[in-house]
Amino acid sequence: MENCGQGCQDYTSRPKNTNIRLSLPVVCFVWQIAMIILFGVFIRYDEESDAHWVETKAHDNITSDIENDFYFRYPSFQDVHVMIFVGFGFLMTFLKRYSFGGVGFNFLIASFGLQWALLMQGWFHSLDPQTGKIYIGIESLINADFCVAGCLIAYGAVLGKVSPVQLLVMTLFGVTLFAVEEYIILNLLHARDAGGSMVIHTFGGYYGLAISWVLYRPNLHQSKRMQGSVYHSDTFAMIGTLFLWMFWPSFNSAITDHGDGQHRAVINTYLGLASTVLTTVAISSLSQKNGKLDMVHIQNSTLAGGVALGTAAEFMVSPYGALIVGFFCGIISTMGYLFISPFLEKTLKIQDTCGIHNLHAMPGVIGGIVGAITAAAASESVYGKQGLINTFDFTGDFKNRTVLTQGGYQAAGMCVSIVFGIGGGAIVGSILKLPIWGDPADENCFDDEMYWELPDEDEEHQESIPPILEYNNHIIHKQQDLAESNFSVENCES
Amino acid sequence: MENCGQGCQDYTSRPKNTNIRLSLPVVCFVWQIAMIILFGVFIRYDEESDAHWVETKAHDNITSDIENDFYFRYPSFQDVHVMIFVGFGFLMTFLKRYSFGGVGFNFLIASFGLQWALLMQGWFHSLDPQTGKIYIGIESLINADFCVAGCLIAYGAVLGKVSPVQLLVMTLFGVTLFAVEEYIILNLLHARDAGGSMVIHTFGGYYGLAISWVLYRPNLHQSKRMQGSVYHSDTFAMIGTLFLWMFWPSFNSAITDHGDGQHRAVINTYLGLASTVLTTVAISSLSQKNGKLDMVHIQNSTLAGGVALGTAAEFMVSPYGALIVGFFCGIISTMGYLFISPFLEKTLKIQDTCGIHNLHAMPGVIGGIVGAITAAAASESVYGKQGLINTFDFTGDFKNRTVLTQGGYQAAGMCVSIVFGIGGGAIVGSILKLPIWGDPADENCFDDEMYWELPDEDEEHQESIPPILEYNNHIIHKQQDLAESNFSVENCES
Amino acid sequence: MENCGQGCQDYTSRPKNTNIRLSLPVVCFVWQIAMIILFGVFIRYDEESDAHWVETKAHDNITSDIENDFYFRYPSFQDVHVMIFVGFGFLMTFLKRYSFGGVGFNFLIASFGLQWALLMQGWFHSLDPQTGKIYIGIESLINADFCVAGCLIAYGAVLGKVSPVQLLVMTLFGVTLFAVEEYIILNLLHARDAGGSMVIHTFGGYYGLAISWVLYRPNLHQSKRMQGSVYHSDTFAMIGTLFLWMFWPSFNSAITDHGDGQHRAVINTYLGLASTVLTTVAISSLSQKNGKLDMVHIQNSTLAGGVALGTAAEFMVSPYGALIVGFFCGIISTMGYLFISPFLEKTLKIQDTCGIHNLHAMPGVIGGIVGAITAAAASESVYGKQGLINTFDFTGDFKNRTVLTQGGYQAAGMCVSIVFGIGGGAIVGSILKLPIWGDPADENCFDDEMYWELPDEDEEHQESIPPILEYNNHIIHKQQDLAESNFSVENCES
């Protein structure tokens, strides 16, 4: 169905051009070929995924194939993979006419991003100085998915307002910035952040918000009719919400220590998220007439507890500690949707389509603070001597670090992620403002029509609403009868 | 869209008040705070999720982190988790206008229920008498999810007819009753029920049916227009069906013995469910004109085989035995939808929205019987000496129990679950009848409008049906032409 | 809603009879009973799922339950299971009015097929000559799911044009043919094909295409109105696409060697699929006006890289090699939808509803070729001495086989799969042409109305479109006003 009329005339009279028939294929082809070349030069299988493994495992005190890292991490990896593609993808299908863009562009940029992340993270974290190669295994794949998550969070802020080419550019720079801030936070500062409260959520959140701030559209109200949801698009979005919610324990435990580390991270995240659901429902109900619930809150704020436990999930926060974190995050995140998002839009001119400030940025900062406090409060009596060393990796250069110092570095790490998010987003936003990326006009935002061949719904409607058409026919006939009766009256008269 | 007119007037003239703006937030906040306090007092990490693990594992003959119970159970746990939230949740989206309530309230009560279950099950099963603490690990999380499943089954019977506050009350008591009957069945009677045919499905089924019986609504036909499905809501429900069906092998094997126990439970459940699909299709086709299939049967009865293997899946029922159980369950469950559900509603005044009698109660009872028979028929020649001891846990106080005695206790266990279900449901139903819980009037049942802010679909329809509007305009113009032609005729005449 | 009028009259005047009230139940019952009897005679638990395991494991150098094959394969198995039922099922919901048939018949035939596959594959691959029994474990279940996948692929070609009885017959023969060709390729030729590029995708693709060719319907355009998608059916199909895409690494690694074999297969498939997404998007965008994307390509062609790595994923193709395979598959598969499918339909009279030629047949052949080349190019320097033996299983009778010979046998294997697919499909297609299976008339294809009790949407539409009805009423009133004004004019006149 052509989306024409007044809107179309307005659109054609503006300098916006959403034709991406040249730019999108070129970017996809060139970047993918670059990936192939760079992978050829740099990326190799690591020891545990190389066929040589059989001969080398004896050296590693490995007695059985089951101790291959693959079996410790693969179930978590697959859960994370589902979160990236189905979780983030379907969470963004809530708009009435942007479901294709939500799930489809998510698919595209994640697929590019994970390749680029393997390279960027490899160069910064695991480049072998002797061979000049990056050796990848299952943990690398998880980290690549994590890195992509940061960019998908940012996508949430600009959902419906940018072209797929802009999204790819945003992902290219996002992954690059991510790898650098991650290197600073995890390697230089030696902060712990297994579930990425700081590295993923705080960075991704502020990165997206800063981009959205630069790309501010004062006339966005022109596409107001497209900004809502419909009944079934909200149901689709619940698929995303639930897969994110259910698999968040895997997210926060995917790269923590084998054994008790992964075990504990799962318990904490499971509990924190459960607690968040109840307080989200409470605040949502309080805020509406008759105590009705708002799907926006249920779809998003219920996840805040998982974000906020991203740093501390592997620590000994104890089960009730996890519940407390979840408790407050549900409240704060829902309050954010009610009060902070409108404020951001009106006062700070930040248009945040999915409310990532409430779901990722704020809970991420809370997570960083919780991490810093719980790290500073760690003790040998709670963790055990070896447990403390394992949990905070007090080995090598960091052998003599105290938990208090660790707490300080955790806090420093959080600042780094905010700075990289805001600074990086502002710069990348400026690049995205160039008039070459095929972004839509204000009145065409949130509309799949711009970038997708849509099915011809006319025919469907003809199929499914014969009663109406029949009714219309009925009207016509009735009218004709009336008209004829006029004639007859006239005839009688004449 | 306001759902007004005759229904609204009727509604306002009745004493029903669905305003839950006070009750829902209060219940959520108070209960969640209570959870935090109780968790603080009672719940701690168990040895395998505590950072001390490294120092203690040497005492447990554990040689590697991979032998942490986490790696035996985590993949199954995540599958069970998906069943609870996506499986049960989406299965209940089939109603045309209760998808938000189906998946959303499921989300809410499961999130509360699992916390309360950790406490209740902990007090009954694993309270350390010395420290007064409950130590939780991955198996506790699975058991909490199982416990919640019982309450979600009960939700199926009252779907669309109760308020979220009532559901939370139902879950509070349901989990409490569950923990007690589970303690009697598994600990005192020492019955085996790894997949919960008795403990979960029979109890949950009768609990829900008894509540629905107490809450009987003689005028429920007033909301008849809302009781059906639409094409896409049925498709959403298939997401629930399939995730339940696919992951049922994980459900029945999640807490069985390591090694062959889990392995066998998976094989049996996989086969039983496959068999059920064929007989469900057969009966469904037989029952309809031209052999057409009914989505209600496909969505529900195909799962009956998994329910009925909840007890016996870990036994040596042999592959063809599993097929036979599935075979009859498909027939009985589909017959239930065709004949027993209408009978229950008309004669016994039990209104069972999702037909949980056919999907959980009856197959659960069958499962209990199959379990008792196969336990009584177990022999050392089939199980091996050690296998028999492992499978039925003939250790400690039960060292000298014979398989025949075991069969008797299995049967006794089933009776306990029925008694707890019916008795508990009758009492809880009476509590839910109090006029303070915000339940909907008869004519407003099955309508998300009562408890959810719904998206404004008018606008969407304006968007998506221009052809009709144009057609209407066309009619108007045509009529005007007709009218004008009358004028002209008249003009000619005059 | 009755789908009547001209179509109905036409339908009743033709010899087609879609009444399957006798045939479907009979086939389901008889075949399921046959399964029970054959399972009773032949199928037993294998050592690792039998309760005797405890007593025998000492003999197998197994030191812990965690080395039960179950823990190596169960996570992958569950992912494959999701691909079969949700992946294939929802991928086929894209048609506007065939979602029930897409996901429902997929459910039915997969449930039958996996039972028959356990028998057929058991007889050919693992019948114990001494006891005459087939011993099954987790790997058997994976192989049964794989075998079913071949038939579900074939279903894609005839989607919407056959009856469920025809589908069951197609599955019966499909599984049988599959087991034979698999035996020839894997056991006699000793080709490697862990992810089934040849055995599953090439065979399944050509099997379906040959059947569709025999069942050619020259007047299929009569149901043209039903052949498209609608907005939400396309969104449902993305659920299928994404679960297939995400879990494909599990598919290709599910039965590869423990340890590095599974690990490497996951990495290769993960990378290949990522690469495919970018080139699919590029070609799709190039092919449309304004660079818009086509959902058909995104739903299907993005998966081609996984198909093409089915053989080589476990080999040392190296990460960039996987990217290259994915790169070309995305291009070729999307080109297939644009150019080859129309050609097949017009010139070769092959109607391929889902385009399985582009998603399975062609990429499967590419996968076979890639496998043959990479096998022939394998070397001890890359694989290590033991790695080469493990990867290609150069043991027993094949101890002295060289990699070059292996490459030749790989190529031979691919030819076998094509021959079995085309030959078998032609024969089975002829059987399916018999006028006894209840297939729909040309004008009733792609319509769930034929085989499903559909929800009564009229009521829903009445519910959801009052604005229109009100508008119609408005029109009537306006017209009456006009008419009355005519009267009044006349009255004035007279």
C-alpha cells in the first residue's frame, strides 16, 4: 500500500533520500570482503578447537575431552546467542509498523558486528605477540556477542529513525570503541565485569543516547501516528522480553570462572530478575488509572535487575543482596519511563525510542556502583583465601591488590564506560548526520515502508472483511433503492 | 477503544470493581520485601556455588570443576525455565483479547512463586538443622521452577476470570500447599516423581479445578464474544505448545540421577510425546466434519504424553512402553476436550478455560498409575543390583524396601496429591471469593481491557484500511451523484 | 468464515475431495501401532542410558558420570530439536492463511518421522547382529531429528498444495530413502557429513523438488490470492529463521567428535552464517527499487551458509574459509530466489513454495563440493597425525585411505544424495498423485480452511472495527438525509 497523500508530498519536497540501493550493497560487500581478508591474516582456531588438541591436551593436565572449555561454556553461549538475535530483535518489534526493521536490522548489524568484534577484541586482548595471530574459541564467540550487545542497545535509542547504512556505521564505530574501553576497564584497570554492567550496558546506553541527541529531530511528531504499538506487535515484543529475561542468568555467567563462579552468577541473576518483575508491576500499576499495567514497563523494566547484576553477579552478594538490587532497579527503571524519558525528550532533546536510558544506562550505572561496593566489601571470611583470588583474579601484576583498591578501580571503570559512551556517541552521531546515509524524513520515521518491500495487505483485507464489503454493497443497494424510489416518486409525480 | 455500550452499563450497575491501583502495588511491595527479609535470614549459597568451593571440593572426591552439579543440570534448568515463562505463558495467549494477561500475569506470578518456593521447599526439604539455613544451588532453582509450574497449571483453569491480585494469592497458597504435599510424597512416602506427574500435574490440575468450581460464574456466557481465538492468537499459542513439547524431555530429566538416569528420562519423554502427537491428530480429525483439525487439541493434547511420563520417565519402562503411554494419553486427552470438559462445565459447574483437566489432571493421574505399576514391576534383572538402588533410592531408612512396597507408596503418593489439590483448591477458592480482590464482572471476562492499558487500535485501522474508506468515499460520491442525478432529473422535469 | 462464492462452486464441481476424516485417523493409528510393535521387537536403551550403566562403566575407562555421552551432546540435541519443530515449523508460517498448516503439519510429520527414523537408521547403522536389537542413546535421537529434517525440507517445496495424509506418506518414504542413502554415503563410501550438506540438505531438497515436479499444478494461479504473506505472518516466519540461524552451529556440531571437533564445527558455522547475512542483504537490496529489502530473502537466504558448511564445518577450513563459503552462499541463494525459482517454475514446471532449491538444494551441493575439496586438501601439518585420523575416521577398513581418495569419495557421496533425491522423489511423487489422499483443488491451495477448523474472525472484526461500521452508518444516515432532501426538494417543487 502506498503511504502517500499529504505525507508523500511533504516527503518529496524535502532533501531526504532513502534510496540505499547503492550504499547498502556497497557497504555490505566491501566490509564483508575486508572481514575475510583480515580473518585470513589474523584469526586462527585456538588450541581447544584445533585438531592438534589431541596431541597437546596432555600438556595441559586435561584428562578428558569433557574438560574442553567448550563444555563449560557452550550452553551459556547458545543462550547469549538467542538473547542477541531473538531477545534484542523481538524486543524491538513492538512498533505497529517497524517489526521488520526491528528484527531485521538487528539481525544485519549483529552479524556484521560479531565478525568485527572478533578482530577488535582479538587485537586488544589476545593477539599472540610471537605469531601475530588471534586464537579464537568458544569464549571469543561469547565476547563477540557481548560486544555486539552494546551496539544493539544503542540501536534501541534510534530505532525507526535511521537507515540500515547508518546502523552499520554506528556498529563499526561502536564495536571499535567497545574494544578500547573494554581493554582499559578489564585489562588496564583490572576491573571485574563479567556480565557487562559497565562495559556493555552503561557504554551501550550512553553511546546510543549521545547519538540520538546529535540526531535530534524537532519535527518527529510528524510520524506520531506510527509511534505506537498494536495488540499483536506488543505480543511479539514479549517474545523478546522473555528470552532476554530467561537467559540473562546465562549472560551474566557465560564467561565467569568455571565451577562455583558460573553457578553463583546464575543464582544471583535469577533472583535479582524475579524481584524486579514484582516492583515493576507495582510501579506500573500505581501510575495508571484503575491500576492497569503498561506493556512498555512490563516489556522493558522487568529486565533492569539483570543489567544491574552484570558486574556483581559473580561476587558473593548473597541471595538477598541480589533480591535487593532487583527490587530497586524495577522501581527506578519504571519511574524512568514515567518521568525521566519525557524529561530527556523535552529538556535535553534526547529522543529515546525504546527507553534504553531506563533499561540499560541507569541500571548499568547502578550495576557499576553495586559492583564497586561489593568488591570493596569482600573479605576472606566470606570468599575464602583462594576464592578471593579466583573471584577478583588477584594474580600476576595484581597479586597484591586489596579489595578496597579493587573497589576504587571498579568505580573508575564505570567512569571510563560513561566517558566512552557519551564522547564516542557524540562523535559518531556527527558522522551519521552527513546527508549521505539515506535516513528517513521526520514524517516517515517508524515506517517499514521506507526500507522493506511490504506485503500487499489490501488483498488480505479484502479476504478478511467481506462482511464489511457486503455491508457496503448493502448500503449501495439500499441507496439505489432510495434513489430509485425517488425516481418512482418523481415518476408518480410527473 | 472503549468497550462500552450495553456491557458497560451493565458492568457499572454491578458491585464489581476492577480497580487494583491500591491492592496490586501493595501486595507486590509487601510480599517482595518479605521475601528479601526471609532470604536474608534463611537462604545461602550451597557448597558448589560458594566461593569456598575450591577449598572444599577435595573432600568430596571431586577432581574437576566440570563435576560441579551445575554442569549436569544447567542445560536442563534453562529449558525448564523456558517452559515456565515462554511455554506456559504463550500457551495462554490463545484468546483473542487476553494475550497480555496470559503471558503477562504468568510472568508476574511465576516471578513471585519461584522466590516463595525456594523458601517453602527449603524449609521442608533442606533446612540445615545446625545452622538454621537453607543452602541453594542449581537443583533448588529447578525445583522452584517446578513448584511454580503447579500454580501456572491452576492459572489455566481460571484464565481470564480473575484479577492479578487473586492470582498472586492463589500462587502464595499454591506454593505452600505444593511444598507440603511434595514433602509428604517424596520424603515421607519416599515415592519417586522426578518429572512431577503427581506432585506437579495432578496437584496443580485439581487445585485449579477446585478453585474454578468455587468461583463458578453462572453468567459467564455474557462474555462469550471474547472466549474464542483469532488466527494469529492461535499461532502465538503454538509457540507455547512447541517450547513445552520440545523441552519436556529436559523437564522430566532435570533432577533425575546423573548419567543414565537423565539419559533414559530424556529418551522416554521424547518418544512418549512423539506418539501422543499422532493419536491427538487422529482423534481430533475423527471428531470434526471433513476430518479437519482443531487447534485446541493440537495446542494442548499433544503435551499429555509428557505429563504422563513425569513419574516413570526415569524408570526402565523401555522405549515401546513410553510409546504406549503416549499413545493412550493423546486419545484420552483429546476425548477429554470433546466430551469431559463440556460435562464438567454443565454438570459439575467447573469452568476450565484452558482445559487443564485434559492436559494436566487426567494425564497426571495416568502418570501416577503408570509410575506405581512400573515401580512394582521393577526387577534386578532389568535394572541391575546397583541400578535398582540408584533409581528408587533404596538407601538409608528405605534400604530394605521392596519394589512391590514401592509401587504401593507410589499409589499412595498419587492419592495425597489429589487430596491436596481438591482440598486446598476448595479452601483457597473460598478465600478468593471475598469481594476485595478486584475480579472482573462476568461480561468483562477474557478481556485485557480490564487490567491493561491497550494500544489504540483505531489509528491502526485507519492506517491499514484506506481501501475501505476510499470505497466508502466512493459510495458517498456515487450516492451524491445519484442524488444529484435526481436533482438533474427533476431539473429536467421541471 | 466460509470461503465460498465462485471458488466453492468450482471446487465442488471438481473431483477433489479434501475429506480426510477416514484416511488421516487410520494412517495415524495404524502407523503408530506399527511403531509400538516394531519398537517392542527391536529398540532398547543403549549402555549409557540403561540402569546397568553403573556396573558397566568401569569397563569403558569412564571415571565419572559426566563422561556419559549425554553431557557431550544434550545441549546440542535440544538446539536441533528446536530447529526441527520451531525452526522449520515457524519458517513455514509466512503465508497469510497457511500458518496452522505450516507449523501444525510440520509438528505431525516430524513426530512420526523421528520414530520411523530411529528404526530405519537403527536397522542400517546399529543393529546388533548378536541380539538383533537396536540400542539407542542421545546420538540416535539427534540422528532421528536429522533424518526428519530431510523430509521437512521436502515439505517446503509442496507447502500448501498437499494434504496431511500425503505428507505422512512422503515422510514414510522419505525417511526410508534417507536411511539407505545415508548408509551408502557414510558407511559404504565412508564419506564425512556431520552436518548433512549432502545427506540431509541435498537429498531433502531434490526429493522435495522432484515430488513437486510430479505434482505440478498448471492452474495454481487460481489460488494466487492466498500465496502472499501479511505483515504479521512474515514476523512469525522470522521466529523460525532466527532459531534456525542461531542454532545451526549446534546442528553442524551435534554429532561431530567430542572436544575439538564439536568446538571447531561451532566456530565455522557461526562465522559462515554471519557472512551470509551481509551478502544476502546486499543482493536483496540491489534487486529492488530504492534498495528495499525483501523478507523472502532475509527469511531464507541468510541460512544458506549453514547448509553449505554441513560437511566441512568439522574440518580445518579455518575461520576465513568459513567466511568465504558464507559469502558466496548468500549471493547464490538470493540470486536463486530472483532468477532461478521463476525459471524452474516456468520452464521446468517445478513449483517450489518455500524456495528450497535456493535454501537447501543448491547450498547443499556447494557444501558437498566444499567438503570434497577441503578433505582432499587436508594434511598432517594442519590436522596433526592423530587429528587427521580422528577427523576423517581413518580407522578399521579405512586405515590406509589417503585424503585425496577421501575427497573422491566425498564427491561420490554427493552424487548418491542427488540421485536418491531425484529418483526417490519422482517415484514417491507418482504415488502421491493417486486420487485417494485428499489433496486440495488448485483454487484451494495455501488455505488452512481445507484442513483446519478456523476461528470465527467475523466476530473479531465486528469487535475491532466499529469506527468503520459507525462510518457506514454515518453514510447511510447521510444518504437518507440526501434522499430525504430530495423528497423535500420534490415536495418543495410539487
